[in-house]
Amino acid sequence: MTVDELQRLGNDIRRHVLRAVHHAGAGHIGGVFSAADMLAALYFSELRIDPQRPHLESRDRFILSKGHCGIGLYAVLAMRGYFPVDELFTFDAIDSRLQGHPDMTKLPGLDMSTGSLGQGLSPGVGMALGARFLHSDFQTWVMIGDGETQEGQIWEAAFTAARYQLANLTAILDWNHLQQFGWPTSQGYAGVARRDPTESPAQKWRAFGWNVIECDGHDVADFRRACDRARRTLDRPTLILARTIKGKGISFMENDYTWHSRPISDEDLAAALGELDRADEPQRTRVERS
Ligand SMILES: Cc1ncc(C[n+]2csc(CCOP(=O)(O)OP(=O)(O)O)c2C)c(N)n1
């Protein structure tokens, strides 16, 4: 699959998410859109998976530790053929398999239930250790949020992974510089600034013994190179530090934490879908020509 095609799939994830959240009247958007291009690259290029055999023991494992972005994962799983795309319209409905946060007991293709932030890297450590015990070469990938790294359990898992030299474990840090809330001014309030959830993540993860690779999380080619380098690192776990933009792709959502989670009006849906179509136009033309 070409970079242009993958880039377009990232926007297809965004389209599905916009429609599903609009239909449900609730849902997370900003952090899904910062992750969308990486989710497309992972599921259509990097992960060794077979949607027909979701429980295959040798499959790569993927954990969306920032589970509030589950609708993005559902979208890419549906696009990849794990379940019908139409089911995305059941998002967040009672009895749906697509709850606000991923439930691995309900939906094929989910390797872990998540939603309580901070908890996804620990099972990733367990899976990577499991691969070692089983003499299996599957890789474990865990996506975490920068706000999420304020949780202590992340650092317990990071410490353990480095201690066991889990080179088959890769964490992807969606470094979008925003979490759920912010302060109205960049100076913060009463001396407390909360604009950026974490400072110097590269230094911190290196200090914990990880290999750190920085990349642009919206440049699929750059992200794929980072994944490749992670796979070729054989002595330590890797953190892919992906520079991203919360709300990426929609002008009025980018870098605005109020789009972390909220309903979408009919007008905003139409405007957002229009922006995505215009953004895809040059790529579509290139793909059709090639
Ligand atoms: C333990 C826990 N505390 C609080 C929340 C509520 N919550 C959901 S998303 C979020 C902010 C997450 O920020 P970040 O990790 O940066 O995610 P992103 O910006 O990528 O969406 C919070 C506080 C939660 N899900 N779990």
C-alpha cells in the first residue's frame, strides 16, 4: 500500500468517527484525530495480523491504552474487515459491541479492554514477556497519550519493560500536547500551567532505559520508518515519540481541547466532512493517475 493510500485511510477513519459520534450524540474526537494516521499505518501496513483469525497466537498485539479513543480503533478494525462498517453506527448504544471504551470480551480484534488511563502499558509488558516465554516472535504495540503519562502505573511498566530488555515491546506516545482540559491562558492559573501535560518526554523515557525514536505522527512514511527502526532494536523496548496535533485534519478542531469530547452539530459535521474531502482531493488524483 502506498503512502498516499495510507494517508487517505487516515482521513477515512476521521470520516467514520465524525459520523459515528454525530449519530451517537457523544464521543471523543480530538485525541482520535491525532492518532488516526498512525492507526491507519499500523492496521494497514505495520501490524502482523489476520482479521479472519483474530485470535491467532502468533499475531502482533495492539493495545489502545488511551481507551477513550476507542471509536478510532473501531473504525480502523471495521475498515480492515473485523466486523461490518455499518456497525459503527451502534457506537455507544446500549447493548452495542462498540462501547465508549473498548471491551475485549465483546469485539473481535481487541487485545485489551482499556479506558482507565495508565493501565495499558502493563498488560503490554505481560504480552511481550509472554512472547519471550513462548519463543514467539510477535511484537506488542501500545499507544498511550501524553496526558496519560501522568499516571504512575505507566512508569512502573516502563521501568519493568526496560529491566527485562523487552525489545519486542513498542510504545507509541501520541504527543499532542493537550489532555482533557486546559487553562484559558498560556500562563495558567494561580501559578499552575496545564497547557502541556509532560515536558521532555524523550529525556524521561531514555532515563528509564528505553530507545526513543521521534517522528511526525501525521507523516505516514516517517511513522513507518520509526516502526521499522523499533522492530530492528534488539536490546531495549522502544518509545516512538510521535509529534501530533489534537483534532488534526479539521481547522476548527486543531489544538482546541474543547474538541476532546463533545457532540457534533449538523453544521459542524458538514463542514468537517467538506474539509476532509478537499484535503484528499490531490491525493485521490495522484492515486487514480498511478
Ligand atoms: C484514570 C483515569 N482518569 C481520568 C480519566 C478521564 N479522561 C479521559 S481522557 C482524559 C485526558 C487524556 O489525555 P491524553 O492522554 O493526552 O489523551 P489525548 O489527548 O490523546 O486524547 C482524561 C483525564 C480516565 N479515563 N482515566
